[in-house]
Amino acid sequence: MAIHSTARPRARVLVTAAVAVASVLALSACAGDTSPAPAGSGDAADFGEISVQYSWIKNEEFAGEFYAYENGYYEDAGFSNVVGISGPDTGVAKLLSGTVQVALSDAASIGAAIAEQDAPLKIVGATFQKNPFTILSLADGGNIMTPQDLVGKTIGVQDSNASVFQALLNANGIDPADVTVVPVDFDPTPLMNGDVDGFMAYLTNEALTVELAGYDITNLAYAENGVPYVAETFSVTDQYLAENKDLLKAFLTAEIKGWTDVFQNSTDDTVALIEKYYNAEAEESSEGLEAVFGALDPTKTGMGLEAEKLLISTEETEANGLFTISDELKQQTVDSLAAAGWDVTVDQLFDTTIIDEIYAENPDLIDYLP
């Protein structure tokens, strides 16, 4: 029986984005404020329309955004329209050119752009508190349970993920010469065929694909083995942040409400909502990946939703609120990027003052769990 996999190629855009950064940096210097100015005063803010780049297809990764649409949180916040744009895309080049105002990206993509091109970008909040990467193996094959189990093994790694895999080795003191790396795509078939002992994957995607194909799997999660960093980050340019703090505060408040609904509602109800927005995107664009991949598998979508909740909700978010990033996690993130060869400081990568202000002014939003 064939297993249809929507295995994600989005990480491969990191290299392309890094090359493209140089060509748009000059444009960003002269790009004006792309958001409409608030009209009126007090509670009558009118922020108009903004565009948000999604990192991947419109699946469970954006369930919170779908609730924000469905329950009118964007409208209540003062937006006439929030245009969510399907990926795969890190959003780096589009942020710098002013094509989008906000990108749901990741620390590796934003950090690489800052380190390599001095890109004026900031992470202002993060949905995923944990790095979603894993080294996936079969329990009756490679069975890679600890970093030291990588020694002597053959690992399938996508070219665009080579630096992050190197970070895993560096963080655990493993000599690259002791591991055989072979290039693979994002389809985990080589692992299932026994061509590799381990496969660089996402906990929320390929790991589920292989499990649903009937294999017993083992995950060596990066976040728990020396490479913790935030992902699904709300990222903006320095200029946009400086000029649109009220707008971003309103936007992030709507996002918090949307993701709170993810935790408050049943998995079945949320999967139905995800399918609604996914199918609408597939109908709108016959060339988009939603149409190419075909209908979502509701079972895998539900499993993906539950897996990503474990990446989103931690003791720190329970105490401080969704999207917050502790000082410790900020430092862990930049340390992880340094292990991959991208040297940035905490202040270069992060500015979480807006998300902190939101919770200071609205402490009731902290409690997102049912």
C-alpha cells in the first residue's frame, strides 16, 4: 500500500534565501513602512491589511492562525485583512524586500541571514519552543537512541540541513569522520528501505509518515540532545518593528487568542478547521502544494497537531504565556546556531519586548490551557 507523504522540502529554501538576502538588502534600506497607519484613536485602531508568510503549507502548523480568522480575532484587533501566504518559504527575502510584513520562520533561517549578510531582522516571538528536528530511525534497524549511537552509522541528511546536523555532532563531541552522511531528499523511503540507519526528519511530519506506514520508530530529538532552538518564529525587519509596535502588539494578541483556541478545542474540531482552510487553498491555486499533495490525511493531521503541541507548550509557556522566549532559551538558541557555524548575539536575534508588554497588560492571556 502506498503511503502518501507531504514530506516537507521547506528547509531547503534556507540556502536559497541566504543567497537572495544580498540582493534585497539594498531594497530594504529604502523601503518605506508597508503597513497602513492606524486611523482614529483609542479602541478604533484600523491597521488595514498585512501579509504574513507561512513557512509551510496550510496544514496543522497554522491551526492558531485559522482560529484567528474563524473567530474574528484579526478583525477585532483592527485588521481589514491578514493575507496568509503558503510556503515553503523562510520569509527572509520577502521581509527584506517589504513583500510581507511578518514571516513565520525559524531561528536557523533568521540567524543565518543575520550572521552571513548582516540582515536587519528580529524574532519577536516563537510558536515552537522546541526545535522540531529529529534523527529518525527504525527500532529494529539503526535504533539510534543517544547521540553516541550515531557513531558508525549511515545517516541521510538533506543538503540544506547539513549545517544543523553538524551542530548536533558538534554539541555532542562527535567527530564527523565517525559518521557516514549520505544526501537524501525529504521522502523517508530510504530509511524504510534500509538504505540508511537514520534520517534527518521532523517530529511533526516524516516521523509520523514512517510510523503510519507500520514501522516502530525511534526519535533522537535535537531539542533534547544539545541543539535547542525556537522555530515557527514571528519575524520582522528592524525597521518594521520600530515603526509598527502598536500594529504588532494587536497582531500578536490575535495570534495568542487563536493558538489558545487550539489548546481549548478538541483535536477533531481543530482537524476539521484545518481541512477547511487547506482545501480552500487547494481550490484557489492548482499549482500550490496543497493541490499537488491532495487531500489531507485526518489521522496524520491529528497526530501532527498533538506532536506540535508538545513543541509549543512547556513549563515556561505555562508560566509566562504562548510565544514567550525565556532568557535561557534565547541563549541556548544562539549557542545552537554557533554550533552550526552561525555566530549571532541574543540582542541581534531577539526583541521580545512586545510579547512581554502584551502579557503585562493582559495577564489573563497567559492561561491558555483548558
